[in-house]
Amino acid sequence: MKLQKLSLIVGAIALSLTATTVAVKAQTISSSPLIVAQASEHHSFWQSLGLTDDQKAQIKQIRHNTRDQIKNILTPAQQDQLKTARQNHQGWRQAKDSLNLTDDQKNQIRQLIQSQKQQIDGVLTPEQKQQQQQHWKNRHSQDQEPNS
């Protein structure tokens, strides 16, 4: 009987430690529910397109190349700021505001991002492109709605 009680107590302690660790990690990962929601929404959107493994690999490579090219545009100090922002789980939109980009850098990055979009469009099927356009249209209209 004592062994059963001891087992239950040890199990309860282990469970509470695990739950606490997970909660602390979740808090560390992001203190902003908005960031978590946006990341989740972004991920689920790409999943909803039903990409093939080949498409996923191509898009991953396109995005990787774009990140490398953007990195080459930034000064070493800006690269450090961006690295810190990513470690703090900030998205590009949030991070770029703190980089104090020059007009030339902004234009170069804008062109790279536009090129990335075109390359990704080249990977998608017509149906996937239509889904993507509808998603961005809906998201854009949500961004334009005034906060209640």
C-alpha cells in the first residue's frame, strides 16, 4: 500500500515538473500570443495548399536563398540585430523596423521579396496560386479593418 502511494506521489511530482517545464518553455518561446497565432496561421496556410514534397523543398530553397541575399545587404550591426530579433522569435515585419534600413537597402530588399514571391508562384499549381491569392486578399482585408 505504501509503495502504491509513493508511486502516485512520485508520478504526480514528475507530471507537475513536466507541465512546469513545458509552460516555462512556452513562455520563453514567445510572450506574445499574437506572434504564436501568426506563426500558427502561416504554417497552417502552407499546409492547406497541399504542397508536394518537391514543392516544399523548392520553396524552402527559395526562402533560404532570399534570406542569404538579404543578409548580404545588411551591415554587420544590422545582421546582429536581426539575429537577436529572430532569437526573440520576432517576425521579419517586426524586426525590420528596428534595423534602421537605408532607402537603398529597403529598395533592394523589396525587390528580393518580390522576386521570392514570383519564384514561389512559379512552383505552385494554378489551384494553389488561386488559394494563395484568396488567402492574401482575406488577410489584407483583415489588416485594413479598424480595431474595435
